[in-house]
Amino acid sequence: MIDVGALLEKVEAAAPIDAVGAVAAELGRMVDATAVTLLIADFSGRAVVRLTSTDFVEGARTHGPERAETLPLPGTLYERVLRTQQADVEPVDDGARMVVPVTDRGDAIGLLELDLPRFPSDDEVTDISSAAHALAYVIIAARRHTDVFEWGQRSAPFELAAEIQRRLLPTSYTCEAGQFTLAGWLEPAASVGGDTFDYSLDRDTLLISITDAVGHQVPAALVATLLVGALRNARRRGLSLAEQAKYANESLLENAEAGQFVTGQLLQVDLRAGTAAIINAGHTWPLRLRDGRVEEIELVVEPPFGVIPGRSFQVQTFPLEPGDRLIFLTDGMLERNAAALDVAAALADSSELHPREVVHELGSAVLRATGGDLKDDATMVCLDWYGGPRRDRVTEFGADTDRASAPV
């Protein structure tokens, strides 16, 4: 039996930079592993990275004492475990090699690989998988204090525009939350555009945004920064959806140069009522997969943010039914050099995939269609809506009970 308390003690006793390694080593000691390796998912989505500060690895990237070895995913066991989020155990000589996903709410953070002196029992597989899940939280906490994980996940250095853009994206690209699962992905153009996506979840509401700033490189990234900052500020001030859009519009007009604008969509889902509303500021229509059929959701198209002073935006009812799969995307998915990509057909073929895999597949598909020569950022958000009333877990005076929330 793995002692989670002992693992947490190792976290507290270690410096942030050493916490992940300390936990991995202690976990290995508990199960008598002869080797334990953590592999972090690369930002490209097509590789994992082995980080080490002690072992020499030929061809590895270096950053002071740190080394990062990039391992391509396609066709590997690592890819299968990362994509399916299912542990794999294979016999090796008299023992076994085990690869387990390190994940948080569907966000594939990486993999844990262990060499064991024996073939593990079902209980040991369960315990190790649970410990790997706990390790995800250790990584999330540790990387707040160091750039090592961020550096390791970059197979190629970021330009300044990409660095700015990266800061505008949510810290987790995937969220599983009972009534829904969502995942976002951004394939950057060679000349970085101003695409972003964002989401926020509170007790009663899910808010999603997808935006595309005019232009490329640092100017586009700065305009996107203004827009995303305004939306987050408005959201955190408790403004309504219409007020958020108006505030973002005025913020651009007051602070951006003339002619700079951002297209975008703001979606708000009422988790208690199971209904949704949307604002469409000059943006590409979303797609919906329902009962095996893909169709565009036709929305009123209003001017982009930053064009008309004093503009009030129309809040449109957004059709939402349990079982819907929705794709929000930027026009980089539809550019002329991406014409070979049939997004609707790709979405229709995705019904068995997790949203995390849907956006990865679409990202890979647009790269294939353009020969890797993206002229504009290609960004997408996939939302699977399962519906049903939101359930609250209520803890009061030591009682832990579930209750279903009535629609309001």
C-alpha cells in the first residue's frame, strides 16, 4: 500500500525544484522500483520530455545543470498511454515496466515510467496510478516557483510574441467537470498571430472565449493582451456577458491604436439551467456534432471588438442539448492554404475521441493540410456537453452529502 502521507511529507521537505523528483524517488522506494522516470508533455503535443539534472544524455538540450531529452510520440507506447489515459504494464525479464498517465481533470501533464522487479498485482497498479495522479498536483504546485518545467516543455525556443501569447492562455488546456468536458488547442503560425482561448468555471457558470487579434507578431500579441485582460477584468468584477463584451470593446478603443481590432466569441453556460448564451463579434461560426451530423451554428455576426465606440453587443441564445459536441475555431483553420482540410468531416470522425484528442487531431490535420506552413494561428476549443442538473457536494458539520441543484 502506497503511503500518500509520506509522499506529501517529501513534497514539504524538498525545495520546489526538487519536489517532483523527491516524490518520484519515494514512490519508487515504496514499490521497490529499480528506476522511476517522469516524462512531461511537450507544448507541441507531439512529444514528451525527460528532465534530469544528473544524468548526461547525448543530444539533450541544456539549461545550466538541467537537461531535457525530447522523445517523439507518434507510434509509441507513450503516445498510447497519454492519449488513452490508461496505464500500461509489460513484462520485462523477471519484472515489469509500467507506464502510467500523470493527469489532472483530463489535462495530460505527462507520464510516469517505472521498472519493477516483479509483475505488479491489480492493487499495486491501482495504487501506482493513484500516486501518479497525486504527482500531477505536485507538478502543478512546483512549476509556480520555477521555469524549469516551462523550459523543458519547449522543444523550440519561443519568440517574444509567442511568449506573450502563451501567458494569455489558461494554465490547463483541458477540464473535466461532470456536466461537460472541454479542451482547447492553439497551433501557432510561423509568424505568430493573436489567437487566444480562455475559460473560467464557477459554481453556476462556465465561460469560454475564443479570440483572434488582427495582425501578427508582437503588435497582435499586445492587442490580444488588451482584449484578454479586459475580458478577465470584467469577468472578475462580476459583469454580465453583455457588459463584459462592451467593456472589452471600450478598453480596446481607449488603449489600442486606431485600426486594431479583435474578433471573438464569448459563450456562457448556465450549469443549473443547462442553457447557454453567446456573443459573436465578427467571428467564424462554430460547428456542432449532434446525432452523428455536423452543421454550422448560424449566429448573428456583429462588428469585432475595438471598431465601434459605445457598441452594445447582442446576447444570442445558444442551442445546447445533452450529447452535443461543439467546436469553436479561429479562421486560421479555414485559411486558403488550409483548404484541403475538411473540418466538418474531421469532426464527424471524432465522435469516439476525448475532446483533448479532438483538438490535437484537428491541430495535426491543419498542419498536414498546410504542409506545416500555417499563415495564421489555428485555434480550436471542443466542448462536450453531457447536461443534467449540477450536483453540489455539501460538507456541513462533518456531514458529507450530495444534493442535486434545481434549475433556477
